[in-house]
Amino acid sequence: MNTLEHAKDTLNSTGYLEVETPKNIDYVKEINALRKEKKAVILAHYYQEKAIQDIADFVGDSLALAQEAAKTDAEIIVFAGVHFMAETAKILNPNKKVLLPDLKAGCSLADSCPPEQFKAFTEAHPDHKVVTYINCSAEIKTLSDVVCTSSNAVKIINSFPAAQKLIFAPDKNLGDYLNKQTGRNMLLWEGACMVHEAFSIEKLLDLYKQHPDAEIIAHPESPAHILKTAAYIGSTSGLLKYARESKKEKFIVATEAGILHEMIKQVPEKTLIAAPSEEDNTCACSECGYMKLNTLKKLYTCMKYELPAVDVDPVMAEKALLPIERMLALS
């Protein structure tokens, strides 16, 4: 059995194509060559490692990445993000190959909403329309009336008549925030993102005491007690925009620490501090282990061998496409 055949055999257990590469390989040079040769586009989320963000054709939040995936004319989409994002790209591009450097790059929030349980939940409330955060599986999207992101959620929710009862899933923290923003009383699924749940309010307040001239800015997936401390609450792209346009010179940023790379590029003259996590890790910030599974080497091997590829059952994809298209139309 040759090396590639062996790598394919172990793909299911490792989640990525584990092949040897030359010791002195220049991954950036090789990826750039493969991108041109294969007419591929590399889409990356802000939470990816710095090297991947730097080499991507487009870096964005969930909404911007979905919009980019919907309009790309590339023959191959390489998604440097997590599984639900690559699934969304495949749903929008059923005839194109969609690659994900590591299939085990999942999402704790998506995992917190098992399809069978959610189906029973929606069936128990037949008079409710279902709004789901894009951070969910394709199967959950098939059970939804419309999908949203943190960038457009208020607009999506306000598109329903005030009297219409709504279910919001899977993020209870985002749902609670949206209820307050819209004056609704949406029924919330009890899911959450482990990255945003990990912020320590005690450490955050201690950090703020050390930097009283800073503003706390937070993603709405954070729990309510974290959001109460924030001068600004917004999506990933919203946090970037606020840091860029605010007259403040210092920010404590309560979302996944990967966003700081792009923030530093956009506002190099400002001071940016990652909000502290409960966990005792090397950077004391909150990082998504799933997002960080993707590496430059895995990006290279997945482009070279066009594996692993993300596929979605065609019948499921057709059903999941409808709520995604409704979101894109409203956005």
C-alpha cells in the first residue's frame, strides 16, 4: 500500500490526510501554486491561526463567508473554518468540491443541538416559526424556517410579524440577547458555545481594574453577565468595525482570540487585550480548539490531494438551502 492509500485509510480516524511532506517545504509558496493550478478559493474565518488568515483569499465572519461562498466562481472551495461552515458552502455549491483541512474541526455550539431532540422540540411547538443561528448542522437547518448570523439576527427576527411565536436555536446566550434587543419572547434552545461560556467574569473585572481606560467589547454568544460589562456588543465583523471607528484607544475583546490578528492589522495604533478565560491555558484567553485544528500543513495536503471533502446528502441539502437563501435575501 502506498503512502496516499494508507493516508486515505486513516482519514476517518484522524480527520485529516496524514501524509509526509518534504522537510523544508515552503507551505505558502506551494499553497499559492495549488490555488492557481486548481482554480481554488480559500475562505477563512477570523478565528483561524494567523498563517491561514494571511494566505486566505477572503477572511470573514459567518455571514460574509456564506455570502462569499454563494457568489464564488472558483472550481474548488477550500474552507478554513469548522464543519458547519464547509457544509453551508457545499449546500450553496452542490456541484463544486468543498474541502475542509480537518474533518474533526467541529463546533461545540452545533454539537449542543442534536437533530432528533430538536425535531421533537419543534414538533411540540407547532405554532412557532424556527429561526436558527448558522452555527448548526445541515440537518438542523432543514428543520428551520430561516437561518441567521449574529450580524443579521435582529433584522431576520424583525422580519416576522410581532404576533408570530418564534423558536431560536441553538445558542441560548445569543437568543437571550436578541429577545432583549427585539422585545420578543422567543423560545430558546439550551445550547451554547464553549469558547464564549469560558470567559471569567472575575478575571475580566480584575483586568478592567488594571485598564480602566479600556472599553470591553463582546460577542453576543457570551453569557449575560459578560455582556453587562460591555460598552459594545456585536458580531465578529461588528467588533472589528467598532474598534476601527471608535475614538477609544484600548479594548478588552470578549470573543475568540483569533480575531485580534485582524484587529491589529486594522488598528495597529490601538491596544487590544483578549478577555480572560476560566481555563488555565498558555495565553489565558479563550480559544476554539476546533478552529485551531486547521494548520498550514493540513491546508496544503487537503489542496494537493483534494481530501478531505465535505459532502451533504442531496435531499438534505435541498431542504437546508431554503432557510439559507431566505437569510441571504434578507441580508
